[in-house]
Amino acid sequence: INGLLSKNEKYYKNGKISSIYFANLDMDEGGKVKTSITEYYNERGKLTSKEIKKGGKLFSKTVYNNGKFEYIEIYEYKN
């Protein structure tokens, strides 16, 4: 919505995905990306965590154990 979507993937030497970064390139008034999501994977390809940032600041972090949801942390967000 109102911007371009960017995606960046990184891989381990074994060919498995290491991380995927998604961002809405629509910038806020301070020149920061409004929203980004980064997913992190272990060397076996299992999801380990997911971070959501708003305005460059960490908004939430979800932690997974062997690809299964474990817990979520929500952080105070101020514009």
C-alpha cells in the first residue's frame, strides 16, 4: 500500500535459507522504512524467529523452537 515492497534473502553455504527480509519501502517523515519483517532460520531450514520493525524500531519478536511457535515479545512503539 502506498509504496514498493522489497524482499532480500540470505542463504547458508548448504543452500538452506538463512533469513528473509521484507520491507514496505514507503518512508516515514524521518526517512525510515515504515514497516519491515525479518524471518530467521537455522541451518536445517526451520524458522527460529521473526522480527517486526516500525520506523526502524523493534515492535515485536516471535520466537520459534524447531519451527514451532514458542512465545512473542511486544515492545512499546512511539512515533
